[in-house]
Amino acid sequence: MIPHDLHHFFVGQHVFVTGASGFIGSHVASLLVKIGAHVRAFTRSTKERRDSSIDWVEGDLLRRDSIDAAMKDCRYVFHVAGDYRFWARDPREIFANNVQGTINLLEAAKSRWVEKIVCTSTTGILEPGTLDRLASEGRLASPSQFKGPYKRSKFRSYVEVKKRAEAGWPIVTTLPTAPIGPHDVRPTPTGMIVVAFLNGRIPLLARTGLNFVDVRHCALGHLLSMARGKSGERYLLGGINLWLCDFLKCVEPYARYRTPRFYSPHWLSFLTACASETAAQVWPNWTPFVTRESVQMSRGPHFSSNAKAENELGYLPTSSVDCAIHDAVEDFVARGLAPVAAGRFSSARERRRFFLKASRHRADPKLAAALSRHS
């Protein structure tokens, strides 16, 4: 169940959403439609649209005029769009999309007298957390800690948001952790962990851990941030802290491969990333399967706490990502990005029985219980 106050807050309202063809944004837009809001989705190409109940508008965040025209008559804005890549042949693309795109969006919202804005950032701008000291909204990382274009661009984007929030603009910032679930179109770096493992491309482990969140919980957290969040605040939207090896063991039932037993030394991972990025610069069709920024992230855990969002927003994610993993795998297999786990079953019948049984648990009781507590 969806909280009653969200229905009252959004029903009949015109809501502007960027990134609605992306991973988190598509779930935010779908949930808004379910509640009864009129969603105007801003996207580079309307060919990407999936939901006919959404008003899709074509435009570019780097063109202020296209944003301004598309935002007409909208009361609330979700800026979920972001360039979630750890590598690009020209890093300036990532900076332009994440920094200048955000500035253009905010200025357009101001000119349209938008009532409230939710901007999606990342927990990557926070001090990394350990089991002894979980990451929280109160501890921002130092800019010198960011080595790659993605985190540096997201930090600079957040600085622009914070500057305007301190000037009194009605802005709330969300900090999602590592989302997992269906409709990860690109896929994102988090989804690529699952895709790589299902395809047998993770021979060694990294000594790292992440906070994984069901993307549908993350979307609900965005709506709670709009309805209940305080302007100028930032809210961490996470799920469960898992070491990478434990996360892969959750994916293992769907794979032909076992979770690796051995860990890659950091120097080997770094050299592999350098070689992979160099190859991508030389051959246009090559995409690096590991990057220096991702290697830097893997040097330790990135565990975090939802305490602030739980206390101030009533954000209550489940303590499991099993349902999200199942739906993510099902989606990747359906799109041909991963093989069906034929190697783990003695027959096609056994495989069908496994997926049939798993599908019966798609409505995760823990997920339903957590959502019902919001109401």
C-alpha cells in the first residue's frame, strides 16, 4: 500500500520528471501515475517511452529553452536524470550532463515558479561508510577524494543545488545507494555487476561492499522526499548493506557459475582498468569492463544508514533484495543480456519449475509489509 498522504499530495497534480526513461526515473514516473498524478516526462527521445499514460516531451537538459517550455504548468519537479557512467571517451560529456544540465533545470524551475524540487544525487558524494561507522547525510566527502568524472561531476552538481537551497529555494536532495531491480535499461554499473556475473565475467572478487536497494523502494523514497522532506535537506535512500561476495551469492541461484572464492589484489585490478580504458580509447567499439573509478570504489566497503530518512520521511525499505534480484535477472534474461541458468539444472523442466516458484514470490511479503507500514 502507498501512504495516504502521498495520494492527497500528488493526485491531480502536474509533475515534471527528468530521466523517466532511465532506471530510477522510470519507477518514479510509474509510481506517480499509479497515485494519480499527471506526469510530464522530459527525455532526449520520445522513442524511449514505454508508458502511454505519461506525457512524453522531447528535449535536452543542455538546452535551457527546451526545459522551460516543457515545464509549463508543472507544480513539482523530480530531477532524476543523470549520466551514471564511470568512464567516457570525453569526460566533459559527463560533466556537462550532470552539472550544466542540473543548473539549467534549476533555473528553468525558478522561472516557472515551481513549488518544490527533488534532485537525485548519489551516496558517492558522502564519506564512505564501514560497518563500524556507516555513511550518513552529515558527512560529505572531500573533493580531493574523487578520482573519476562521475563522482566529481555529481559533487559539483550537488554544490550548485546546495547553493540555491541555502538561498531559500525549495529543494530536497536524495542520495540513492546501489539500486537493483527491473527495467535497468542501460544497464547501470550496479546492474552490470549482475549481468557480468551471470555471463561468467567475474573471475575474482573485490574486497568491497555496497548498500543495495530495491529500485521500487528508492522510487517511493523520492515521493516521500517530495511530500515530507524539508527544503534544504538531503536524504539517503538505501536498503541493505552487503559484502560483494554475499550479494553474488544471492544472484548465484540464477547463474551457471559459482561465486568466486579468491580476491583480486588492488594492483591487478588497477592495471586491468588502465588496460581496459586504454583499449577503449583506441578501439571505438570497445567498452571498458572495469574502470579506474570503479577500482577506486572497490578499495573498501560503502555501507550506509537510512536513519534520517526513516525518522523524517517514514522511509522503511525491506531487509532483503531477493525480490529485486529475481526481477532484475528475469528482466536481463528477457532482454538477452544474460543466459538462462541452464547449467544449474538437470533438465528444462527443473529450470521452469525453479522460475515458476520464484515468480510466485515476486510480491515479496517483506516488501508488502514495509509498504503497509507507511499507510
